[in-house]
Amino acid sequence: MVEWTDFERQTIADIFGKIDYETVGAAALSRCLIVYPWTQRYFGNFGNLYNASAIKINPMIAKHGTTIVHGLDRAWKNLDNIKEAYTELSILHSETIHVDPDNFRLFSDCLTITLAAQMGAEFNADVQAVVQKFLTVVVNALGKQYH
């Protein structure tokens, strides 16, 4: 079980209380697909992904990015039991969609960068440490079925 300090709990709640899910989700998923183009293989039915410009304006990518970030609500609202909260999603991604579990880490890295860009100076080292811890726990929970 992961232990969360009051500062960590409050920081996570503050971030998810402030972010614009649509902007952050679209930007993070677009970044992931551009920086790590092999991750595009899961989005073959999303239309034109031929270059960075096309990815950035693709409404299906934007919508799915928003869905992913909203999916993190499940984690921050269940901090004391993230693995259990993500059991169904872990099964879906491992057994049905067959997503490479490393893609969860790649997306979390892109999300961290996107949050830093959105939050500016407020995204200091202490906040980054909380975000990294939180996303690492989520990534591990999503990858649980792969082990």
C-alpha cells in the first residue's frame, strides 16, 4: 500500500481541481503520439495521424486524451486503493486492447510535461515529486494484469 502525506493528497486534489481536462488531455496524448510514434498503432481508426500537425488537430485524439485524463479522477478519488480502482481498466487494456504497458509510462511522462507547461512556476520540484509518485502508482495499477 502506498502512503500519502496530507501535502501529497492536497496537491493532487488541487491539480485535478484546477486543470482544464480538455486542454491537458489533448495536449498530453498528442505529445505522446508525436514523440513516441510507435504508440500510434492503437489509434489506427482515428483518421489522419500522418504528422504532428494532423495529430494536434485531430478531434478523436483530443477526445480520447480528455477521456484518459478524466480516468485519473478514479485514482485521485481512491488514493488509498488505486490498484483495486483500476482492476477493470487493467484487464481491458491487457486482455482486450493488448496495449503495451510501457505506453502508460510514456503517456504519464507526457502528461507531467503538459502539466508543467500549464501550471508554470506553480509546478515546482515538490509538486513534480507528487505528480511523479501519483502517476507511477497509476501506471503500476494499470499494468497489474500484465504480471
